[in-house]
Amino acid sequence: MAKPSSRAEALAAWFKAHARDLPWRRNPTAYRVWISEIMLQQTRVEAVREKYVAFLRRFPGLSALAQADEEAVLQAWSGLGYYRRARMLHAAAQKVVADHGGRFPRSMEEIRGLPGIGRYTAGAIASIAFNRPEPIVDGNVERVFARWHGMQGDIKGRKNQQRLWDLAQQWVEQGQAGGQHPRDLNQALMELGALVCTPRGPACGTCPVSAHCAAHKAGTPGAFPVRAEKSPRRGLRLWFAGLLDANGKVGLVRRVPGGPKSPLPLGLWELPHLPWPEGDQPAPSAELQRMLGVRLAPRGKALAVTHSIMDMNLTLVLQPFSLEGSPRFRHGFFRRFEPRHALVAAQSSATTKLLRELFA
């Protein structure tokens, strides 16, 4: 088998010829790489492109992000989901300004000391922004290494995870020793997984390193990586009140800790809602009226939409109401929005989906 450095050379050359033109690959400063890596966690590249450009336009640097209020950051993040990422991003920017003079730290220890940055993200920042030989292991890298080495057993198991990080460390160090740049080596691995070594129907015929792949030689690339069976997704039904006043404004609430439990993230603007378990029991209108301190008059029929979040399949039942009086939401804040402003407020994708139905 060829030395790892020759495989690295072939893959790095392929990357230079076939890499996608992605906005975060232009001028890859630590700040830009960091923002992109946080956005790309559990989110498709196509969903991130426009959001990334808009976010950088609004917060062009660490100082702008650190000085912004949290709601502005969450609003700019709307549509990407997993809002804890945005809050940690904001907190990390403030920490860099407070503890590092506004300059992104270069050491792995200091990078990993920032909120929301784990081993993978730290390695991505250090290798791509600073061209340092630090390993990365994401889903694409897992798949590439699992096929190259014919890795048996659950890819998420402790032993396999340790082996993956060891292989990633060897890859970047040996590749650098062979004259390749760490930033190219790591990005090439991820790009190969995204474009060629895909989960289904890998294009082995176009792979620049298929000669070094155990799974390809065995004719079984689809058998790797091996994953333990997932638990079935849970079902949950939620009942939402679409509050419309005489002026056409919609009433939204922002929950704080201690209120009714919900799978939707705290701190965002949303339609008031409560769990509504399956069965014959009536909708929780009376309970919601007590929460808001006003009387609600139904207008029109309820409708239902489906939505997936984390490990749950949600059924979102939306009942429009005529809103009169001044609600006093006991578990957070209440505000009336013009429809056009409601749709761009800091909110989850589930709320956006429901608002579009309400305004249709």
C-alpha cells in the first residue's frame, strides 16, 4: 500500500480541483471559520449558505457579535435551529473580548475553553484558520475512515471513536510531513465525504483514493460505517393559539425557565401553546386563558401541521382566536407583532411554519 503521504497528496490535489466555492472558504479567518463550523453542526450546507452571509453582514467581527444583545443574535440565527448554539456563540464572543483582548486565541487549550467549542470545532479552527496539524472527526470523516479501514462495530462506540481520532491525528501529521497543508488535508477529508464518499451510493469510480479503501476493494462500501440501531422517534402533540387582534396583529410570547414544558427552545418568540396528549380530552383552551389572563374567542377551524425536532415527531394543532384585552403572560413576556414583523422575529422553524399557516 502506498504511504499515507501519497494518499494525502492525491486527496489534497483532488480537493484543490473539486472543492465547492463556499463563502466560509474565502478569507478563512478564525472568526469566519468558527461561525461556519457552529452553523454547520447538524445543519445542511445549503441551509447555511445564505444565513452565514447574512450573519456576517450583521456581525462582521467579534466585537460586533459580543456587543449585540441576545435577541438580535437569536433573530439572525432564526431558521437554523438548535438555538443553544447561538447563545453559546454569543457568550464565546464576549469571552474572547473580555479575556483575550478581542483576538481569537490560537492555542487548542484556549480555543476549547470558549463556550460551545468542543474537540472537533477547535480542531477545525486551528487547522483551517491557523494551518496547524490538529485532527478533526465529523460525520463525513467518520464515514471516510470507516470505509478506508473497514472498521467493524458501532462507529459511535468508545473504542472506534478513539481509533478515529488517532487516525485523524496520523493523517494530518503524516500529510504535513509529506508537504501538504493541514487546512487542505482536513477540508479534503470532509469534502470527499460530502461529494464522493456519500452515505448512499458512493461514487467510488471517481474517488481519487479508492485504491487505498478496504470497503471498495471488498465491494461493500455501503456496509460502512456500522451503526447501532436507533431508538424509534417519539410522537408528541402540541396545541397552539393563534392570537389575532382587531388590527390584524398577532400575539406572541417568549417563555422563560419555570413555565410550561415544551420541546421548542426557550427565549424565542412563539405562539402560546401547551401539550395536548392524544385522546378524547378537550383542547386546553381554558388553561391557556388562565395563563394569559384574557378570554379567547375561537375564529375558524383548527388545522394541524407536522414538524420534526431532535428525536420527536410533532403534531402542531393551531387554533386561531380573536384577541381582546391585554394579556399578561405569567411565564415570560407577551408582545403584539405586525405579521411582517412576526415572521422575522427571533423564532424557531416550527413557529415560522405555524405563522405562515395563520396568515395564509
